[in-house]
Amino acid sequence: MKRLAADFTFAPPDGFSGPGGGAFENPGADPAGNFETLITTIIGVMTVVAGIWFIFVLFIGAIGWITAGGDKGAVETARKRISSGITGLTVVVIAIFLASMVGQFLGFDILNLAEMINGLAPQ
């Protein structure tokens, strides 16, 4: 049995590799670009999570409203859930908009960190 397992190669001939071409493939190449990719990814993931959370809260609020059966307390609780979901999504969208506007007002793009960091380097 040991001999049989030793005859099989489970790795591809060139070894394992990821999809390749990613920003973190060569970490020393462009630190500002790597940092920008990291921050952009975090902002993107947080925005997607906020959108999914909004859908979840809206769905739970709608189910609560439907199953309230005329109970004013349950309808009010469902209404508060729906309002808090809408408020949370609005805050996320406004925060991204304000970050962009403040960056334009100050003369640099806050959401484009690589350009800002490269501009700080001595010329």
C-alpha cells in the first residue's frame, strides 16, 4: 500500500499556483498600488456587506409586518426595522459620496490612494 501511494503525484508538473496576475503576486513592486488594492477591496467588501445586510433587514421587517396580524406593536417593530435598514444603507452611500466630495474639495482623490501616496514621494 505504501508503494502504491508513492507512485502517484497529486501536484501539477509546474506546481500549484493561484489565478495569477493579482496585485499581491509581487509584493515589492508597487507598495502604493498594493495598499490601494487592499483599501479598495476593504471598502468594496464593506459596501457589499452593507447592501446584503440592508436586504436581510428589509426582508425580516417585511416578514414581521406581514405576520403581525393587526398587532400594532409588531407592525411598529417591523416598521422600525425597515427604517433602520434604509437609514444604514443611506449612511453608507452618503459616506462614500462625502469621501469623494471632500477629496475633490481638497484637491486629491481620497478613494484613489495610490495616486495620493505616490504624490507624497520626493521628486
